[in-house]
Amino acid sequence: MADGKLLVAIGLVLVTAGLVVNYAPGLISWFGHLPGDIRIEDQHRFVFIPITSMLVVSLILTLIINLFFHR
């Protein structure tokens, strides 16, 4: 029973993320432009390592998971 609820929750998160990306891209325009995100550009190469952005996303997801799944 819990597996079905988890799949529905994951689906809702994906649909919400898709709607935000399509209809409100300004809400996520900060992603990849924070201090600490590494961008290396060359004539033939482009390397992007979003260290700080991933830390922020990890922190937000950890807070959300602890709020909803705290026992």
C-alpha cells in the first residue's frame, strides 16, 4: 500500500516540476548561477559543475522529507 502512495507522490512532484519549468521558468532561474557553481568554457568544451545549487536542492529536499516522513 505504501509503495502506491510513494509512486503517486513522485508522479505529482514530477508533474509540478514540469509545470514550473514550462510556465514559470523565472522560479528556477537561480539554478546554476550561484556562487560556488563551477563553469569552465573553452572554444570546444563546456564543463558545468553545480556544487552550490546541488547543496541548496539537497537541503530543501532533506527538510521536506523530514517534515512529511518524521516518525
